[in-house]
Amino acid sequence: MKNKGITLIALVVTIVVLLILAGVSITAVFGDNGIISGAKNAKEKTNEAVKNERKDLTELLDELDSMLTGGEATQVSDAKAGELAGKGTEEDPYLIESIEDLVTFSNNVNEGNSYEEKVVKLGINLDFNSTLSYVDYTRTDYGDINKANGTEELKTELTTGGRIYTDRK
């Protein structure tokens, strides 16, 4: 009977020790400073660093392109990017002054606005591959334009991906 009691006590002690070790292990993996939390933080920092590197590289490439083309490329200065300036008349035409304006114009046409009997003018040469033609090439509010990988930065949406959007309503 004495051996059975000692064995039972040893079993209970072993179970308690295992529960404590399990708790410590779970905390080490899932806790605020745990492995999974650390991995998530590292992933977020890596994604942010990649985004910043891509932005810096794009700006450097635009600057080099501008130098190689004799400085023809200039940063657009559209105070209301995505809104067409003007009234659509000969005297005051709608002006497309940035890629954002062009995307808005395209969306309006796709939604049924024909701009029939309206005057629309391109106010500046635009290059989809140059961030200089965008007021903010990182914006994502236009959605998944290229129908490729979900919503990405506007420049990426317009220069990569699936198909050209040609659906008409």
C-alpha cells in the first residue's frame, strides 16, 4: 500500500511538472514576446523595408531616366488628382493632368459617361512607368484595375498583371 501511495504522488508531481512546462512552452510560442509574435513583427518590418526600398529604387530610376532623356520628365503637380479640371467646353476643356485623372476618366467612361460633345485635353505627357506621372503612385483606392493579384499600388496595377480592362456597361 505504501508503494502505491508513493507511485501516485510521483504521478501527480510528474503531471504538475508537465503542466508547468506546457504553460511555459505555450507562453514562449504564443505570448506577447513569443516566437509567433516575433515572426509577425519581423514579417511586417520586412514588408515595410521592401516597400521603402522599392519606392527608393523607383525614384532613383525615374531620376536616371530623366537625366538620360535630357530632363524631359517632370513631376506632375495636379492639386486635385483624380478630379478632372475644367467644364468640358472649348474654352475650358476637361484636363487630364496626371495618371490619376486618366484613371478617373477611364472609370467614368466605363460607367457610361460618353463625354459626347465634351472637350477633353491631355495637359501633360504621361508615362505609366514613371512615378513622375503620378501624384501618388502608391494609392490603392482605385481597386484591382489589372484583375491580377488583388489591389496593389496604382502604378503596379497599371503596369503589370492580367488583362486590360475593357468591359463596357
